[in-house]
Amino acid sequence: MAIFSFLLVNIVIAQSGNSLELRYLRNSVYFIRITNVQVYFQQTQEIIDISKYGISWSGTGFLLNNGDFITARHVIQPWRFIDECSSWNLDNEKGEAILAYVNNAEIAGGSVEIIYEARSADGDLFTFSNKDLVFDQSGDKLFDCDKEGSNKQLKICPITNNASDWAKLTLNNKKGLLKLNRDISRSLSQETPIYGYGYSYGQFLQAFNQDRIAPILIKGELVQDRTMNGMINITANALAPGSSGGPMMIKNANGEYEVIGIISRGFIQVQQLVPAYEIR
């Protein structure tokens, strides 16, 4: 399974009602990247800055009209979404090895502090910590990954709990343009058209000097009625690492776009959204 943790319209088309509305909403979609990661060990109060090992990730988030900033939990807590037990050797350049190390440090009584930067296409910028967000990790399971008894364990979000892949930050001084529709996200039909934005492939599809960014337009449709195992199953173009946490919308009967799900994870041909009703 591939996890998205990553994340030029013709002028005639851009002047049409639908495209203009979507372009207007994209300023409420943010590129998220980490600026600092530190792991604290409770036993020694030792601070290890794992950024020196080159670990980095990015994703997408979006700002609702009530001031809630939403993203995918695996953008905030990627070490809870790794697929297998890995080496804890920090000299190992494999990304999952570093995430396994962070995971084990956290459940052994330490803590992880990450500072994120969120930036929108119109230049809005703010920072936040993983400690500032609300999410549900109550369904995560503990796995013993070491047969030699050295307490190498991982706490992982199991596939049966994929719908917990959401995270929320309440901002008191900002409001976006996006509206959440919790109710309709339970009862969507197969072939329902959907639209969204995400920072697919992260910085690779943005200005390298970061002076200008713009989210990628995503279009698709539902491939099954309602939800399956708690998730909305879709097919869509332009979904890729970096788009995780982005909003997917439908166009309602009044011609307005409403968020019905969060870009989460997927397979090669089918991708999954966390339904809007899961956000608490």
C-alpha cells in the first residue's frame, strides 16, 4: 500500500463559474513542511535533533470557515503509520528506520516535538507544533518488534482504524473559505464527481526558491457507494505523495463546493478519503 505522506488553466476556462470558484478556494489550502524535529528521552532528558539525519516530510492542510485547520494525522504523526518493524540504527538512511526510532522513543516515555510551517498560495504563513493539534490515537495498537527482549516496540495505527487519519488545529485569528459537510459524507453515491487541492510531490512542483506556491487541482469520482470500512474510496488524478491532508469536495445543489473528506492513503488505482464526519 502506498501512503500519500508524502503532497495552466486556459483563460477561457478560468473565467467559467466552476473554475473561478475553485481557484478562489485554493487560497485556503496550505503547503505543510517541517522546520524542526526533536526527540526527548525521559530517562536522561537527552535531546536528539533527528533533522541532522536528513529526515523530512511534507503534506497539505486546509482552513475551514470556522477557523479549524485540518490535515491528515499521518502528516503530523507519520511514525504511527509505518508498515513494519524496522532497524533503530540512526546511521541507517532508510526513512522508516528513523520513524521507528521516533515511535519507540515516544512509547518508552519520551516525547517528540515538531514545528511545522503552513503556507498558502496567497502568502499567508503560520507555524504550529504537533502538540497543538487534536487527533484520535486511542485505536493505535502496540506491537513487539524484537524477539530478543530488548523492548523494541512500535505503536501503529492498524488498517482497521484508517478513519483516524485526521488532525485538527483551532486557530483563533484566522478563518478560511472552505465549508465542511459532515452529513453528506456518509451517503455519497458511486460516480459522484469530486474536486480538491493538494501539494502533490511537495516542493518538486513548486517554485524552488519558495517565493511562489500553488496547490495542484485534483479531480475524480467515487468508485463505491457511501463508505467502506470507514473510508470513502475514490479514483482521482494528481493524487501523490504530498497531497495527504488536502480537501476533497463535492458541488452541492446550490453550486457551492463543500469538503466531504480528507486525502489519506491509497492503492495504485484507488485512493481513500477520511470522511468529514470523522473530524471531531
